[in-house]
Amino acid sequence: MHPAPRGGDRLRWGVLATGRIAQMLSRAIVASQSGRLCAVASRSREGAAAFPRDGLPADLRVLASYEELLGDESIDVVYVATPHSSHRQWTLAAISAGKHVLCEKPLTVAAWEAEALVKAAHDNGVFLMEAFMYRAHPQTWQLVELVREGAVGEPRVLRASFGMDIGDTQAGRLVERDLAGGGILDLGCYAASLVRLIAGATERRAVEPEMVAAVARINTHAGTDDWSAATMSFASGVVASIDCALRCRLERSLVIAGSEGLIRVENPWQLTAHDAITLHRPGRNLELINVPASAAQAVLEVDIVGEALHVNTQEAWQMPWSDSLGNMRTLDRWRAAVGLRYPADDDAPAPVGS
């Protein structure tokens, strides 16, 4: 594995993209204990010039090409915040340049692409992690432990909902087919990830569903899903329902119904210091379980990368490669159930021997 700084040295980070998500992670790197923000790259001079520098290091370099950042030998870790459709391209480029990578969710558009990234990271001896920030927050793992310990008995039904209303927008990364937009990949990926984690709580790992069925409203102009609902069943007997939407306001919540009670979590993917787990059990008072964190979840995520590299591992236990691959396979099945395809699906290599 490529060496990372030791002792008091901070990991030197570069960020690919200059949009809102890239800006947030840039500030998280600055606030982290283990990272140092050294460079941000846009695909154009205009994008580089427009990147806001408030609160960022005075010596930050804002570059007008991704290639220039990847060619900088001083950069240790690259955060890939490009549109979904180019995650594979730029993550592979970063890995080929010998960089460790934190890639925005979903890791890729299709499972075969994720498999290619994992293989490349393994073969090149670099760290790779999919950026599901909620996995960095300690409340997520307290939730898993409550289920594993039987706080509500045997888990039976899971309900996850994550939606927002972007109005009549017909352009941009959230909706365009060529950019792999749509609710399933942008929001449904969160819900699928958490449902799989809870369904596998007793095994201390996320698991894949045995069955996936779904319906969706496909936008005839954009060619992507405006809203969708999926039902999944797992080998343990757990069943789950997931709703996601880009054009209506849904709750952002998770409900875990068990044989001896119910757990509810509000906004489980964007946790703040005020969020709590609500535990309902017959014959007992309502319990609120607040799990404080030492920093915002984006900052904690940056330090997960630092901790993993400090112990010279290519995967973070909070978001291992097997979990990312399992989630991508689940999203593939969800999309297939509603007939939603992207260019990446057409680019999949033919099976060996075909």
C-alpha cells in the first residue's frame, strides 16, 4: 500500500469538483484532525475562479483541470465529487495516479463499475471508500447495536423514506440521464444502504436482499426517476419498504418495527447534535437516546480516512468494499425493476465466455 504521512503530519487532500458538495467537504477537511486541504480542481477556469475561498487556507491552490491535480505528487488523498456518471472515470484516474480516494455516493452508476474500482484499488495498493457520511456518526452504530442486542425484539419491518422537492428543474446533475441523475441514485442509495445495514445488524454487517420489487414515475423529458418506492425481503425474514423522491417532500426517517417495540430515527443520513433515536416499547416510557459526536459527520468522515491510513489499511470498517458492492447490486436491481437504464449499463463488459 502506498505510504501515508506519519506522526504529526496531516494527509494532503485534493478535491475534484467545485460544487456545493465539494465545498462542504473542503471545509470538513480544514476542520478535521488528520487532513490538510491543499488543492481543489474544476474542469474550467470559470469554475475555478468562482470557487469560494472563505474560511479556507490562504495557500489553497484552485486549479482549472482535474489532470493537473492528479499529477501533483504531493497530494495523498483525492475526494471525487463529480457527477455520478464520471465517478468511475475519475476515481480510476486517481487510483492510477497512486492516490487514496474518498468517492462521493453512490460509488458508481452500476455495480460492474464499482467492481472495477475495487479491483483497481486492491491491485494498486490504495485506500478507497464510498462517502456515506452517516456511517461516520456514532449514532448510526448505536442504532445497529440496539437492534443487535434485541432492544425491540426480533426486527420484522423496516421503513425508510428520503425525499425532497426540486420543483420543475429539468437540467443538472440531479435529473439528467447522461449525468446519472434521478431519485434512486441520489437519495434511494442512502435508504438502501441503511436498510441493508439494519437488516444485517445481528451479523454486524450489511446484507443484500433476496427479493427487490419496485415502481417509479419516470420523467419523460429527463429520462430519470422523479419518485420511486421499493420493497425488499431478506433471508432473516425482515421486509423493508423504501420511498425516495426528487419532486415531492417525503419524510426523512427510518422506522424499525420489531416483535417487542419500535425504533424511529429522524433524518438518519444527515445527523446533527440534536438528533436522537426514539425507542417505543410496550409498558415503558418513551426513550430518547442521544449519541453525541465530537464533530460534524463530514469532518468525522475525513478522519475515518485518516485513521484507516494511519493503520495502513485499504478499507474502512465503517464502509468496507463488500458493502459498497452490495449496495450497488441492490440499486441495479431496483433500477431494473422500474426499467431505468443509464449509458453505464450499456458499457458493461460482456460476461467471460459469452
